Amino acid sequence: MSDVIEASGLVKRYGEVVALDGLDLRVSEGTVLGLLGPNGAGKTTAVRVLATLLKPDAGTAKVAGHDVRTKPNAVRRSIGLTGQYAAVDEYLTGRENLRMFGGLYHLKPAYVKARTDELLERFDLTAAANRSLRTYSGGMRRRLDLAASLIAKPPILFLDEPTTGLDPRSRLGLWQVIRDLVAEGTTVLLTTQYLDEADQLANEIVVIDKGRVIAKGTADTLKDQIGGDRIEITIADVAKANSAAVALRSVSTGEVSIEDDRLSAPVSGGSTVLVDAIRALDAQDVAVTDLVLRRPTLDDVFLSLTGHAAEEDNSPPPPSRRRGRGQ
Amino acid sequence: MTTGAPEIMKRPIIGWGLHDGLVVARRNLIQTIRVPELLFFSLVQPVIFVLLFAYVFGGAIPIPGDDGASAYREYLMPGIFGQTVAFAAAASTVGLAEDMKRGLIDRFRALPMSSGAVLFGRTVADTLRQVLVLTVLSITGLLVGWRINNGIFNAILAYLLLLLFAYTVAWIGSWIGLKVPNPETASTAGLIWLFPLTFLSNAFVPISSMPGWLQVVAAWNPVSSVVLAARELFGNPTGIPSTAWPMQHAALYTLISCAVLIAIFAPLAIRKYRSTTSR
Ligand SMILES: Nc1ncnc2c1ncn2[C@@H]1O[C@H](COP(=O)(O)OP(=O)(O)OP(=O)(O)O)[C@@H](O)[C@H]1O
Ligand SMILES: [Mg+2]
């Protein structure tokens, strides 16, 4: 399969801030790439460069085979863009919005009409189609926003945090829409701060922080990268946290993290490690109220890659969070 | 999926740029209808000006060369017309700053449309709105004693000049709207330059009543020329004509300055549009 999005060495600076710092990306046709990163990682900047809205300071990018710098209009004909905030006209009705975008894509009026009805139906907006957007909820606006970028059936879709601010039900609905689009052959580049979203939708995940790629692969390879399973314990007495850390370190394969009365550490060796852990904790005289072995989530991946959790800002970790060093 | 592959239109005779511009203009005009409050308040201000100047200040401002009872009101109306169309620029500024904030400009920029179309649509719609504004103002003027004394053909020319001026300032306003960081700043930045522009002119007081150096500024101010041209075309009193060239050739100077201003600000605004993104 060919790569329909390929970027290499993208650099974008805003004065002192380096938003993109040599970013490389490849997305093969018909797949979903999840671009994952915390606030300020450079996700929106990357999407804007690829969608021809921003000129990179360095590096090259091709979308649908066209250079974003020299053939922006050719790129624009192949893409749909749903920005981080719903970009639709507040005063127009849902239907008028879709018609306007259809007109601007130079589609035949009859086609626009049929396609508009189809999209309104698909996004469950038929009943609200003739109401001004000022009466729409946030979720309805986002759905219309996505519908607007689908009006010309673009083969490549950029979705910048499409589910931020949606309630769980709307979120699941949008996921289904994205899955359907991919089943129809659309290539999707999706940015998100939600690890489960990338896990659910993306064939491949690229984790970025401070404008650079810090990891990539499938959800599974990323999870394996941090050593598979994790042991998590809750201790009865917070004062024993250090002793507990010592105990976990003796069975762990990596860094032990401590958060108040909860500790976790990567382990390998399946359930026998639980027995070892209990013995070690007992030897340190630490009482445990909870102890589990769990499959890693992408949150863990993120924590181990960047030293901070994904949904947290770039600010330094709060004082209550201390980290033990691995052996 | 019931619809097939996207069906693209044949290229319209008017060209894609104009086609796209009209799609955007239509959208901006729908806004006007959906938010009548906005139009209402943009009408209230000039109507208040007419009433204030006509009844409160009118008697205190003599019009040299014409001492008829309704002379000031006849003198005033083209001035109010000129001031009102100039202030329309602020609507372009705020409108574009809002589109930018909402991310609509980003979205338009990611479409395969011509890059001048959004600004063309905006300036056209903002100018068309002035047709309605001028109509309401003219009716108010007729009620307070303003008259068209020079035939309907000349009156139409006067209105066309005023609309050309509205279109010109809409480009300047658009450029400012793309430069400012947010709609809040836009509502200040969009207005601030319009006060000196309209008050340092012959719109409300005759140029001959100003101190010497201001007379020069006012005589070369395009607001003065469009207002003077309108007075001449409506057959309203003009005061004692200034000898400055623009005041001797008011209509011609208006056409030239509009052409020059559009030639400067349209490319500036389009260039800004091409590189701008919302924050
Ligand atoms: N127009 C701009 N001017 C100045 N700095 C900017 C601008 N746009 C982005 N930045 C900076 O560039 C960096 C990357 O921003 P970007 O919006 O790409 O991050 P993001 O990953 O999309 O974050 P978020 O999750 O908050 O949307 C940030 O430090 C941001 O402050
Ligand atoms: Mg972002």
C-alpha cells in the first residue's frame, strides 16, 4: 500500500517556541494514523502544515502525492479538515452550511443537495437541519463540522481532536462514523489526547511531544515497549511508600511510580510475579489493601516515554507525585 | 452511501473566483437577515446623528454661501451618508475577526477555492448591506427636510459613488480584521481610524471653518471628496468651494482614491489571508 501522507523533517517555529522540531510522518492509504500528544505537543501545528494552512520553516510534506508547499490546491482537492474547534457558520442552518461548503468545493447543485440530505441523515441531524446553528449543542456542532468536511468525499481526512468535549455517547457515535469511513477506503490522520481513542481507532500510533516523534508503532508494540504487564498496589499506610517501592523494585523490570498510597511497576513473568511481590512486600512489613496485575494502557506508555501523563499539561508534576528509580 | 463519486460543476462563465465570492457573499447576507439586531443598530446610529445634527447643532453651524432655513440639513445629509458608509468598514473588521476566531477562515483556506473569494464575498456583502442603510437614511433625510434637487440620474450617480467608497473601506476594514488577534480588539481597531477619517472632513462642517493646516488634510481626505461629489450630484449646498484640486474635481478624485486604496489594500488583505491561521 502506498503512503498518501508523507512528511519528513517538518520544522515550525513561532518565535522562540518550536512547535514542530523535525517531525516525520507516514500514513499508508486506507489506514488511520493516531497522532498522540499532550497539550502543546504540536498536533494542531502538524495538521495545519499537512492541510496547507501553514508553511513549514523546514522539511517537506506530500499529501495525496502533491507537495503541500508548491501544490496546495491539488492537496486541498483531496482532503477534508475538521479542526480542533467546530468551524461552521453560527447563523446559517445546518443545511445551509453544508450547501455552502458544497458550493465552495464546486460540486453540482443537484449533487450537493443529495449529499447534504445523506450526510444530515447519517449524522442524525435531519430534524435540526433547518435550524440555525445557534440552537445546536456542542455535539451537534461537531457532527455538522465533520459532515461539512465530508461533503466532497475526500479520500484523506484530517481530524484534530474530533471528540474533545463530547459526552461518551456522542464519542462512541463519532468513533463509529470514523470506522465506517475507513471501511469505505478513507485515509485518516487523527490527533487526540485520549489514549483509548487512539487505541480504538488507529492502525498505527505516533506519539509526539515538543514537536518530535518520541515513539511509534501499533498500540500493542507500544505497550510491549514498556515491558508488558504492570503490577499495581495500594498500601494501607502512606508512610510505608518507600519500603513498598523497595519491595516492588525487587520484582520489577523497570521504573516504579508512586502516587500517594498507590504504586505501580512494570513486571514480566505472568502471575507468579504476584506471589513474589506479596512476599517482598511482606518482608518489608508493608500492608497492602489492593494488588492487581494489569495489561498496560497507552497512559503507561506515555508516562514512561515522556515522564509525564498524557492528559496533563506540560507543567511540572505536582509535588505529591514522586518517582522511584528503577534498579 | 447512496450518492456516487463527487460530481464537479462546469466552470461558470463568471469564473471560479467570482462564483466562490458570491457563495461567500450569500452566506454573509444570510447572516444579516438572521441577526436583524445588528442591522438595526447599524441604522440607529446614523439616524441619531441626523436628528442630533439637524435639530441640536444645526442652527449653530452656518453654511457659507447659503442661508436658507433648511440649508444645514441639506448640507448635512450627504455628510451623514459619507460617514455612515465609511463606518461600514468596522463591520468587515469585526466580521472577519469572528470568522477567524471560529476557525471558519482555516476551513475556507483548506478548500480548493480562490484565495480572494472569501474577502471578495465579505466586501461585496458589506457593501450591499449599505444599500439598505442608505435607503433608510435617505427616507429619514427626506423627513427632516433634505431634498434631491438635481434629478434622479445624478442622485443615482451619487449613491453609486457612496457605494464604491463603502466597497473601498470594506477592503481596508478586512485587512485590519485579519491583522487583529481577536474580535474584541477588532471592535476597537475597526473603529478607531474612522473617527479622524470622518471628522477631519467636510462631512459635518465646512472646510473653510477649520484652521489652515486642517483645511489641507480635510481637502485631500477622500471622505470630503465623496461627500462633496454627493452634494453636487444631489444638488445640495456645498459651502464655499475650497481651491484644493480634490475639491475642484470631487467625483474624479473619489474614483482615483478608491482605485488606489483598493489597489493597495486588496492585495495586502489577500496576502494576509493566505498566511493567517486562528490561534
Ligand atoms: N499561532 C501561534 N503563535 C505562537 N505560538 C503558537 C501558535 N500556534 C501554536 N503555538 C505554540 O506551538 C506549540 C504547539 O501548539 P499546537 O497547537 O500545535 O499543540 P497541540 O498539540 O495541538 O496542543 P493542544 O492539545 O492543546 O491542542 C505550543 O507551544 C503553542 O503554544
Ligand atoms: Mg491542538
